[in-house]
Amino acid sequence: MKHRVAEQRGRRAETIAAWWLRLHGWSILAKRARVSGGEVDLIARRGHTLAFIEVKQRATDDAASWSLDAFRLRRVAAAAEQLALRYARPGDLVRIDALYLVPRRLPRHLPNVWTG
């Protein structure tokens, strides 16, 4: 039961994040893109920038910031590397972003959180 509730919350957070990105000029190319070894919550494009975006919803700013650790970022990076073959165009800037959702605050989009 807890897993199902968490799954619903995650999907709702990703939907909110997708709308936030759209309002800021991004096109959403994929949601929950899965490959062997990982998943990317959102894949978005704005101009020549292709972003693989990890969405985190937490109760506080601190909890949101701590929720995306090096282990999780490595998994997102591994998935993004495989997915870039499908979504990237020549000349694109490809990056991994984070988008944090906290109650009673505007979403916080952090570009290029992975430099591995």
C-alpha cells in the first residue's frame, strides 16, 4: 500500500514538474524513460539543450536537497548516457538537471547537477 501511494505521489510530482518546465519554454520528450540500469524522470528540450531531469518532492528544502545523492545521480547519469543516443541531436548541450518540489514554494530547477 505504501509503495502505491509513493508511486502516485511521484507521478503527480513529475506531472507538476513537466508543466513547470513547459511554462518556461521546455518541450517534454519523455516521462519515466527506462533503460537497463536506470530511469530518468523527465527528458526535456529547449533549443539546443537536452536535459535529463530528476524530480524530487520532499516536505522541506533541506530534505529535497539531500534527496539526490551521488549514488542516485550516477544511476541517472548511466540511464541518460544510454538515452542520449536516442534523443540528442548534433550540437546539443546535454546535461542532467534536478527539479525540487516543496509544499508552498515554487519549483526549484537546478541545471547541470552532474559533472561526472
